[in-house]
Amino acid sequence: MPKQPAAYNILMYSHDTYGLGHIRRTMAIANHLRDTNTNVLILTGSPIAGRFQFPQQVDFVRIPGMIKKTNEDYQPLSIRIEQEKALAIRTNIILATAKAFQPHLFIVDKEPLGLKKEVLPTLEWLKEHSPSSLSILGLRDILDEAQVIRRDWRERNIYDCLDRLYDEIWVYGNQDIYDPIEMYNIPAKIHDRIQFTGYIPRKKRNPEIRARVRKRYRILEEDSFVLVTTGGGGDGYEVIDHYLSMHDYYPTSLPFKSIIITGPFMPKAKTEELENRARMHGIKAMAFNPRLEDLIAAADMVISMGGYNTICEILTHQTPALIIPRETPRKEQLIRATQLKAEGLLDYIPFGEVTPQLLRERIISLFADRQQYREKMKNFHLSGLDAMQARLAHFKAEKSNSERNQTGPR
């Protein structure tokens, strides 16, 4: 019997201090890169990681959660200890996991050094003690305004760390839509390590999902169905408040049905307030749905803030979208909405300009033009997972060749 090849180990660090975005993106990547001979282990501080379904060959290590208070202030999510102690625990768990798991590939999400440099010891240990391990920085399409990222990376010496510690940088977006090489002033010596994967698709479109979800929520095929979701919900109150205020203003003249997902991180009092207001209009509201993507597939329109993952799900299922992007503490969502609107893929309203009248007008207009948006999305190629799979195949082939060369002829 031929010898079973040793498993290929991928370790992923998910930067989870606010919202659902990072763990959802990490899960999508892990689900695609896994196979019967590839293990994926996720390091995450997300308090709801266990509420997701983990497929075979994928598991997670839960590090103590941290919550972002300001750009510089992070506090332990549950345990009452000093920030420094919580970070020390996280740092030690990350390093110990890497030493025990011995990853062939280490994928770091968004923050080059992790939260407060907690990934730096692991990156340096891998370079020194496991030089065959490859370290990858995964960046979403847009991080923030160019001048903000340039200043931040300059002050924290990130450009040098990218050069010294990372073998490749994967940008989960299209260079012709937004080019971080130019916008973030990335040095020329790093350019050839940057791979633009394209946006990350989610589950394949399935008409049966649409029919099943609509039946469950008693939405007829001929009904117009609007899904309102604000991701984790920590900063989503105003968007849902605007939507319900529109219903207050037009109590009898809104020709569509709605479901609202407030998000698991919205404060409980605000969630209850919104749920009570929604109930008055016959709207179902819930804090969390682990199958949010199925709701997006079933909807005729999505209203959201335009976070990366929700946008990818919207594009995957070709569901027309109206975006109300936040503009603080960073302008990532506004920039994304502006760029994708220029491509004809969605519509958006600036956060400070939303009124009940304008919101109703844009929704009605979007429904009227829904087919042209669907056509644009149909022709927009989401290449992210295929590109990452191709890089993984390349890395595995290089590893096999290296092992053959070391073994020599028999």
C-alpha cells in the first residue's frame, strides 16, 4: 500500500475585536482550502465562534476575547483582568499553538502584527525555527483612507515588517477597483509578493434555498422582500432605526416585506427596542442568524452598511443592495460603496443624508432597476477562492519537490 502523505497544516489568525467580519471571512477561506489531506486550525477571539458549523478538517482554538473601545484601547471581553494580562495570555496561546501544530502555511488576517503585536513572536519564531513555513498576510479590499493607513503603517514600522516577515500578501479584492499598492504607498521591493485574489464568493447560488427560506418566513414568490442586516450590529443601530422610522412615516404605503437582523453585538436594550418597534409593523427581527447567507439569497434587496463579507454575499447571490456605509471610526465602507457604485454593482446613501423619504425613494427605485443590477453582478467574477486554491496548490507542489530533492533517488 502506498504511504499516505503527511497532512498539510494551515494555521489562520482571525483578528476578532469587533463584529463578525473577520471570523466569517476566515471561515469562508478555511472551508475552501480544506480537503482530506489539509487541516485548517483557526485562532480566534470571537465569542460566537462556536455557533458556526465547522466542517471536517477545520477546527478552532479560542483565545480570550478582546473588545475594541477606541482605536488604541482594547479591553477583555469577559474576564476581568488588565489588558496587558489578557494580551499576554493570547500571545502565549498563539505561539504555543504554532509550535505544536507546526503549520506549513500561516495566514494572518488584516493586522500585520496582530492585535497589539500579539502575532509578532509567532511570526519571528516561524522565520527562525521553521523557515519552510510560509507566512501570508490577508487583507480585505480596502482598509481605510489612504493617508490614515500610510501614517499608521509608517509609525508602527509595518512596511519593514511586511518585507521581513511575510512571504506573500493576499488582497481579497480587484486591483482595478481599488489599488492598495498605490494608495498605501507599498514599497516596490514588496510588489512582487502581492497577489490580488479578487473578491471571495460564498456558497453557490441555489434556487431551492430561496424557495425554502421564503416559505419558512411566509414570503410569497411574488412578494418583494427586503433584508436589513448590519453585520455584528455593534454600530448598526442607526441604520435599523432609519429603516423603522421610514415605516413609521409611511405606515401603509410600503409595498414590501422585511426581515431585520440586528446583530449579536448590539447592546441588549437597543436590540429589544428595535424588535418591539419592528413587531408593531409586522416585521420579524432577530439578533443573529447563522444562515444569514441563505436570507441574502432569498431576498430581493439587501440594506446593509457594506462590510466586506456582506458585500461578497450580495455579489455571490446577485441580490440588489442599498448600502448605508458608516464613516467612523474608518471610511472603509464608504470607499467600498463609492467604488462599487461606480461599477454599477449597487447603490448607496451617505450615512448623514438618510431620511425616511429618501430611503423609501431609493428602495422603490432600486426595485424598479433590479434587473440591471443583477446583470452587472452576474458579469462580475468573484475569483478569490479559486486564486487562493491555486496558490495553495503551488505551495504544496513546491513542498513535494523540495522533499523529493532532499530524499534523493532511491
